[in-house]
Amino acid sequence: MTFTLDGIDGHEGRAIAVLHDGVEAPGPWQDYTLDRRTDHMPVAHHLIAGCSCDWRGTETFPTRAEALARQEWETDHAQPLLGLTVPAELAATIDVLARALHELRGTQPLVAVELAGRIHRLGGGHGPAAMTAARKAGSTWAEVGTAFGMSEQQVQSWYACERGLIQSA
Ligand SMILES: [Zn+2]
């Protein structure tokens, strides 16, 4: 069974059987299970998620957990391609920044202030332009607000305010 998601072409996900020596087995993972394999066929050690574009997931799953492989393919690969979520690597980068800010607050507060300022300017600099682009691409203000973590009304005021600052600068 392969996994597909409406709206993305050229990406067909599947669970891949990985053998005890770490080699990816060709063909359906079910061929490497105890009950389905034919004589002398090896048995899978675990499953990973893969895609026809050669993307591979980072997690390992029990031999029959195809549903988990599908989930990883969807959340870490297919949905970011659709533009629905922030890719996992970027989310991890934000976590690193958040941890650094938390630590610096205790050890070097002024450096924490500088870092917070830089992050703030980054959002203020790129946020409004990203919102303009999202609106042009057909997103509603409600969708833009949800993505930004604000209500529709809040995000529109924030946008107007930031735009005003940029234009008068
Ligand atoms: Zn793919």
C-alpha cells in the first residue's frame, strides 16, 4: 500500500522494511514478515517511512506499524510540501532559540534581550510581507491569523500597524 495526499504530485509514500543488516528491502514490507515471507526470505527488523522522491523518515517503527510510518510521511514530508505546517527542521530551530533565550535570561540577561530583539525584528520585517504574499495566494485573514497565532481582527491591526511603520520609516 502506498500513501498519497491530494494536492501533491510525484510523492508516493510507503512503509519500507529494513533488514537486520540495515539494508532497505525492495518491494512491499509485508513480504518480510514471518507469515508472508516465502522460503529463505529475510525478516524485517523494523519499518521506516519513505517516499518515491527518495525522502526517508528519521524514526524507526515496529515491523507492522505501517500506520505510524504513514503518519510520519504525512506530517514531516507531505504536509510541509503542501505548505500546511512549518517543516520539522525549522520547528526544531525555533525550539533551540527558545531554549537559548530561557538559559540566557538567567546567565546573561542583556544578551537575552539582544537575542529577543533580533527575533522580534525578524518577525516584524518578514511577517507583513509574508502576509501580503499569503493574501495574494488566496488565504483569508482568518487563516493568516490562525497561522500567526492571532485572531483575525488582531492580525489585521498588527499588519496595518507594521505596514505603517515600514512605510513611514
Ligand atoms: Zn516525496
